[in-house]
Amino acid sequence: MKASEFKFKQFIIRQDACTMKINTDGILLGAWSSVEGKKKALDIGTGSGVIAIMLAQRSPHLLIDAVEIEESAARQAQINMMRSPFASRLITYNMSIQEFTNIAKHQYDCIVTNPPYFTGGTIPSNLQKAGVRHTISLSHDELLSVFSKLLTTDGAANIILPFTEGLSFIEKAASHHLSPSQITKVYPKVDKPVERLLIRLQPNYSGPPIEHELIIHNSNDPKDYTPAFATLVRDFYLFM
């Protein structure tokens, strides 16, 4: 296995041409997002394609479009998808999500994205990575606007954000007529504060969101996963 490869139970991801590598956020989102009964999914900022491929593994009838603005990453995502067992249900588009939204011919009942989350502070010297991780080319308001345009009336958008940014994102969603139907607070360890929010937004949801908590590790041992996390990702991680 090459250092630039990440092997899952049913597929392999090559990521040497991608600015942002596979991380826990993406794995969480791919495993947590709601796919039951869904027919058409959109992955915004697919990177290596890992989340889109995870969705394809989880739902055998789901068709997935994946959008990636970075040319080298889009090319690699396409290769990863073609080499996966789910190639016939995956398509990559090398363009911005704004451009894609303008040409989209249909809506989606499932949208997933691990979006840019730094909304301030110093911009990294690596501008390519800055474009991925800072809200430069895609603000959170623009992303919510995309959700509003591309979600079906019974669809759901699934996202992961750091805690503070996630709370702000939920507040902004209201002005786009989107409400959280489910929120999962993610803790790195039992004695640590909440680090991430997994958020499911829907256009026609009323009432309080269903709330859960997820702790990733029992201890400082990086392989000492909690039973809840292991259950969530066991279909993907090799040694789970």
C-alpha cells in the first residue's frame, strides 16, 4: 500500500493530487449522512471522492453527482470512482458549485458537504489550501443558497462543521428557509468539549431537531474507539 493511498473495506482512495487529505470529519459525514430512501445525491467539494463513494457503498440504488473546483482533485476523484465497485453510479464535475447550480437539470434529495469553515483570521500562504478551507470562493450564505435551490422539498443537506461555526450556520439557515432536523455533537474524547457538529437541514421541517452525542475515543490511544463510533464506521475501516 502506497503512502498516498487509503484503503477501505470495499475501495481504495488515492489522494496524492488532492490538497485536503482524508480525515475524520469526512469519514464521519460519509457514514452519518441520511441515505435511506434517497435516489439522487450531490457531494459538494468532493476532493478525493471518498464521501461520494461511501454514500454509494451504503445505498445500492443511489446515484451521486460530485462537484470539485480543483482540477487535479476532480481528476483524481474521477479515477477513484472509476476504480471503485460503484463506478456506474458516480459522476464527477470539475467546476465551482455556483457554476454547477446554474446548469443543474434536477434537484437532489440528499446533499453532503464538508465545507470551508474558517471565516476569519490569517489566510494561509498556501492559497490552494486556503481556497479549500477558508470561505473565500464559497461563503456559508452562498452554500445555504445552493441548498435552497438544489434540494427537493423532501430532501436533506448533511454537513459537518466545528462547533461555533456550526451554531452560526444553523442560525443563517433560517433565512434560507432551512431548519435542522438532526444535530449530533461530536466529542474527540469523553473528557473533552464538543468539537464538531453534524447537522442535517431540511426545507420543510418544523419542531425541535433530534439531538445526539458521539464520542470518538475512549482514551488518548488513537485506536481506542468508542463502541458508538466503531458501529458508525465499521463498514468502512479495515480494522474495525
